[in-house]
Amino acid sequence: MAPHIQEDDSWKVSGISRTYPSYRQHRPITSESWLEGKHADDEAEGLWRINDKLYDLSDFASRHPGGASWIECTRGTDITEPFESHHIEERARGMLSKFEVRQASKPRNYKFTLKENGFYMTLKRRVREKLKKIDYSPTKKTEFLHFGILVSLFLFSWLGTILDSLIFQILAGLSLCWVATSTHNYFHQRDNWQMYTFNLTMMNFRNWRISHAISHHVYANSLHDLEMSMFEPFLCWIPDSHYASKTQRWISVIISPVVYVVLFQGQFLIRLAVSLTKRNIMHWDDLIGLSLPIFLYFSSGVGLLPTLVSWEIIVAIGSFIFGLVGLTAAHHDPRILHDGDAQRKDIDWGLYQIDTIIDRGDIKWSDLLVLTHFGEHALHHLFPTLDHGVLKHLYPELNATMKEFDVELREINHWHHIKGQNQQLLRIKKNPLPPGSKKMK
């Protein structure tokens, strides 16, 4: 829903940028429209901007160790923060001079800083040293857990279909959700086979690499965060009556379970509609989403209609759990920084990530729950390409850096996250004090 127009347009400027995001001017909001708006706002002249320099990475895309898609989809944009957070080692920085074209003619659109002695770069140096001597064996456990969840999805789906059992269909829906949340670990990384399993949800990892990895992870809780904008007008977390009235916010709380149920197939239908009416944004791997019902049809022998009904139930349950877990994972609570709230004077990008997160403190004991419920969330935002099994070993470096910069890592349990997310949906008043001004109660 478009914000109400008034004489004072100062509210239109995002707290982290100099301009109001162009992509928010049009509907529907998609990963593609977000990139198009970013091209206009970043003014990178068809090149790749890192800090105040422009680079031509065209010929390097096919040789990029992480896969060509990361380079290709970010052409014409500012990739400063993704470049720093995705490349912990210094090798990538050392290669940049080969692709430098010229100095940018205009200042960056974004206000974040990444000073060498600032919070994030200090933490990054410490993590870089830690990674030289860390045990990477937990990544094998992550792979085992993901594969086990994937097998469970097909097994429970088959049992739920042939037995017409709601219990097994619920277990299959939970497994489908866990496939999506555990695969989230992989589509931040270099190209791999695991990322394709995300498409079993009927969503597509390609879009989520944009909406989640490049948008949300960089600009969390701001107007540039696609994961904030794509739910409007149904869900609005921005604390400003221009974006949603009090009545609309109460409606959001009531209908949020319905939004959760239609997340999976809703995104597929939006992409299909755009492909039919504007331009094709579908990919061959969208067909992966049909592999589960095809498997059920040929293996169960119950007929086409019962197979489709069972599959729809599984997808709806999986979508609901995914929405409940994903949207209450770490980012929405009245005590968390959202666009419009007062920000700290130090606009270091790493500090911003900490300020937009309250972590899950109740699941750290379980690697499975951390993997499937967006655990270790602060560290994951700071170093998204690292496997979840590795992140837990980085707390000494994080704690030391937070102590040095007088920063607090906040933690609550999932019930309080669910409560806080609903309170945030209702919040209109902006926080007048920046993070760090007072301790969380």
C-alpha cells in the first residue's frame, strides 16, 4: 500500500540512505524490481561499485569461485557491504585493482561505514585469524542433517499420502519447512547442489539470493530490505502511520497466520503472473518444486486427486511453519531497530546488524535447531557465507569485539520473539533513543 502523501516528505528518506528506494514506488514488488530500483538509486553506471570506486567484473563472472550469478545479478549496483561480508580472506581485495575502472563521480547512496578500526573490520580481522586454526568438521554434520531432513520429507510425504494420515502430513510439512530453513545455510555460499532443494517449497533460491542474501542481509529492517517491503500491505513492521494505520496493523496481527499459509505457493504464483504479463522470470529449476507431487503420484498409487490434495496440505503446513519460524526469528520486536527509529551515531555496518537483531538464546544447545530455526543469527548476518556449524566457534571473537566497542548481544526465547513480532506489527511510535542508550529489560 502506498504511503499517505503529506506536505512534509522527510519521512520518505530511509535512515540508512540518502534517497527513498525507487523499487517501493511500484507493485508488485519482486526481486527483479528491487534490482531495477537499486540500479537507479546506486548510479554505478552499469559497473560494480565498491566504496568509492567502480569496477568491471564482466569477464570475471564466469571465473568467480562462488558462481557467476552473484556477479551477474549485481551489475550496476553498489556491492560494498556484500563484498566485505562475503570475502573474509584478503585474496579478493588483493584482486580488485585488476578490475578497477575509475573513481565514482558521486558519493555512495548508503550511509554505512566500514572503517579499518571500526567494529566490523576489527571483528573481521579476528575472525580471519580464527578461521586459520578452526575445526571445519561440523560442516559435515550440517550436510548430514540437511540430507536427513530431505529424506524425511519424501518418507513422511509418502506415508501421509498412502495412509491419508494428517499426522504424517504434518511431519512432512515440518520437514518441508526444515528443508527450506536448512537450505538457507547453503544459498549464501558458493554454488552447490543443496541450494536447489529449496525449490521443493515452490519458491526459488535464485530469488532468495537476492531478497534475502543481497537485500535483507545488507539492509536489514530498512526500507531497502526487500523482506520488509514484500509483505506490505498485509504485514507492516515500519513504525510509522504513513505506511499502515492502527486499524491496518490490528488486521495484520489477525491475518498473519493466513499470510504464513500462502507464503510458498504465493511467491510462485506472483513470479508466474509476472512471467505471463511482463517478462519471463521463471527458470528450469522451478520444475524441482513439482518433483515431490510427481514422486507421490507414481509411488503411492492413490490416484491424481488424492495425491494433489495431500501435497497441497503438506505445502500449506510447511509454509505456515516457515512463516511462523522465519518472521519471528530475530528481527521484529519493539526493542529492535527499524527504519525510522533513532540510530546510533556510529553507523558502522556491523553495529547496524547487531542493532537489528535479538538472537535466539533457547536453541544454542542443538545444532539441528540452530540450522532449522535461523540460530546464531547475529554471527550469520555478519559472516553469512560461513556454515552454521562453524559460527558457534566464533563467539570469543565476537564477545571480545563487542566488549571493546561497548555493544550488547541481546537474546530471548522463541515465545518472546513471537510476542515481540506482533507487538512490532502494532507499533507506530518510533524509538527516540538509539540502540545502546539503554539496556534491554
